[in-house]
Amino acid sequence: MGPVLGIDLGTHGAKALVLDVGAGRVLGRGGAPLSVDSPRPGAAEQDPDRWIDAVAHAVREALAAAGIDPASIAAVGVSGQQHGCVALDASDRPVRPAKLWCDTECADEAREFGARVGRPVPSGFTAPKLVWMKSREPANFARVRRVLLPHDWVNLFLTGDAFTDCGDASGTGYF
């Protein structure tokens, strides 16, 4: 098996790692910082397009450090921050900056949502962020056609397909 590429979209940076699995050896590392925007009290947001730029930088850096042909990569794995709300329009473009897992601006909506569904729903989960958007930004909410988690947005960019996994889906508050 050829080398594998791991990508992690963290809250404060994107990281990439090229690994020779057979030898258990790191071939190259890369990274790029990200900042969190707080335009209002409790808000924690990022522009999803900045994630793509940071991931691209981190991957280029890791591949250069590894000194390998990118075509030799056998597999790519993507992980990242959970619970963020990447609201996309019909063209799969973000309708607004993504509200992150650490955003507490929607705490009231989380309490109300939890009361309606019969269990506590943390404000960090995705569903309360959509309730917040519906009440505070109805024009943006009306444009939403799909909602992804942050690393799922990276996967959409890389593959053209929108998907998530069961573990991450369980932290959205939809189930």
C-alpha cells in the first residue's frame, strides 16, 4: 500500500499528515492556522472557504515535506471539529459563516428546542443553530438546502459528494 494522507480540520487550524502505514512512519506534516470570528457576544464563526484554503496549504506542505508524488497517495482520511453548522444553498455554497461547536449565541434556542423534543440539546449541537438562523436570519434560512458539519464540507469539496458518518450525525441534535 502506498502512503496515506490524513487531514484534520480543527477549530484553530488545519493539519495534514502523510504516513507510510507499513513502516509506521510519518513522511510529512503540514498545517495552517485558523481564527475564530466573534462578531456578537457568544458567536463563534468561521468562513468555510477559509477552511479549504487552510486544508490546501496544510496538504501542500505535508506532501512537500514527504517528497512524494501526490498521485502515490493510496487513501485520504478527513476528520475535524464536530457540531458546526455549514448551511448551504442550492449550489452548495455557504449562505453565511459557519456557526461553530463553541458558539453559545443560540443557547436560548437550544433550551427551547430541547423542551420541544423532550431532552436537553446542547447549544453546541447543530440543530439549535438552525433554529437560531430561522428566527434571526430568515432570509439566509430560506436559502438553506443542505446542512453539513465542517469536515463534511471539506469532504464535499474534495469528492463532490455530501455525506457524514453515524457518530458525527449523532451530535447534530437531529436524532
